[in-house]
Amino acid sequence: MTLEEIRALVQADLGFVDQVIRARLKSAVPLVDQVAEHIISGGGKRLRPLLVVLAGRACGHNGRAHVEAAAFIEFIHTATLLHDDVVDSSAMRRGRDTANEVFGNQASVLVGDFVYSRAFQMMASLRSQPVMEIMADATNVIAEGEVLQLMNAHDPDTTEQRYLEVIYRKTAKLFEAGAEVAAVLADNPAEIRKALASYGRHLGTAYQLVDDVLDYRSNPTERGKNLGDDLAEGKPTLPLIHALRHGNESQRAAICLAIERGGLAQLEPVIAAIESTGGLEYTARLARNEVEQALTTLGVLPDSSYKTGLAALARFAVEHTI
């Protein structure tokens, strides 16, 4: 299934999610509205809201609470992006200027705080203690992930385990939380809650692994980011870690220098080292393994078009890119 075909399964729900996002981002403060509109018009795949509404329907939910959940999951994601772009001094996202580039760092940080707090207002309105607990834990884990990534930056001694811990916290945790919240709202038993959380975790991990491959193998005009952006920021992602582990002395020296200094002066030799050591293939193989584990977790769900959609979404995470 294509992403468009997956979306078609929950087209009405996604339409409601868009309406909720626009309505809940409204503020009496004009600058908040301006930054929010910039974010909304930026587009993006919105995989996280898609995951939530698909999971909700697959679990048998028939109300509208999962639409609110899909929106606040996207808000948490959006807030982290606003803050990330400031921390990373990013000027481009999804092929256009970032909010901090347009409105400045102060506005981006403060509007990020607004979006975070609005998400928790929405959570509270659902009056579900389990949902609040899941999301409170998730946002705390995500914040720790941001700090861990900062600690790993410019450190060529970063291990694969440390890297995987960062991507679980920074990326996979929100997928995990979104899928589990959907099961909670559908009043599903603990077994299904656990399975959906596992599905989200594996999907989110695969998604980030693929993103790290694309940093060295993508068309910037299609991806909306420049080749080697992670390297420019001194981020030791898995392709680099693998190349460091298996490269020769000169290759390791070039990669260490690139990570320590950041920038793109070493981009060509680094890409050559990654390719010669099979770093991209190794990372892609791990991504596919995560997808297979995600698919296995869906066995507890009854057969439905929505379950099929969840399986297709997991495959989409890798098949459309690597």
C-alpha cells in the first residue's frame, strides 16, 4: 500500500485531526498565531497522527477521543522540532525556512512551550489518568533524549548502544506512547496495550534509522534537508559509528575529525568510508529488522483494514526509502 492508500483508510479521522490542530493552536497572542501558521503550512507526513488514528480504529475505538490524541501527539512532536531547530541552529526543515530562521530563536522557544502546554491541556480534557501517565512519562523520556544527544555530539567514542538509546528516547518513545494511548482510549486490555506500545517503539526506531541513512543518501530537494546535516552538527549516527568500527586507520581519522569539528569539510571522504564499510546497508538492515518486529506485535489484533494499514505503515517506513 502507498502512504496515500493508508491515509484513505482513515481519511475522515485525519480531516478531523487537521481541524483540531488548527482550532487548538489558536491564541489571543498574534505572534503565537503567526508561528503556529508557519508550522501548520509546513506540511510533513504527519505519521504520528496517522499511527494514532489507525491504532485507535484497529483497537475498536468508535468515538472521537483518538482524534484529540492524534492532535496532541503531533503537538508534542511539533514542540520538540521548534526547540530542536534552535538547539541545532537549523535554517531549513521540509524544504523551507525554519520558524527560528523566520521569527528568531526566542519566539521559537516560547511558542514551543505554548504548544507543549496546549498538548497537556488537551490530554487533561480526556480525563484519563492512564493517558496522562503515559504522556507525562513520554515527554520526560524525550527531554532526557535531547540531553543525551547533546552529550553525544562531537564525541567519536559514542557507541552503538548509546546511539540506540538516544533514538529510542528522542524518536521512538513518542510513537510508542501514541500507539499505547490509542489502545487505552479503546479500553483494550493490558496485553493489547503492551503490543501496541511495542509496535510503536519498533516503528519509530525503524523510522529514525532510515532517516539516518537518508542523511548520506538522499536528494535534498525531496527531503527538505541538506546531505550531511547530521555530520555538520557533529552527530555520530549509526552509519558513522559502523564505519568507525570497521574502517581503516585513515578512514577512522577522517570520521573522528568530522565528528569532533562538525561542518562538511570531510563530507566526501566520510561518505566514501561509510559506503566502503557498508554502514548504510548495516543501518538499513537494522531498520528492516525493527519493521519485522513491529509486524509481529500486530498478531494480537483482530483482522481489519486498519490492522492491514498498520502493517503497511510499518513497511512504508523502510520500503519507500531504502
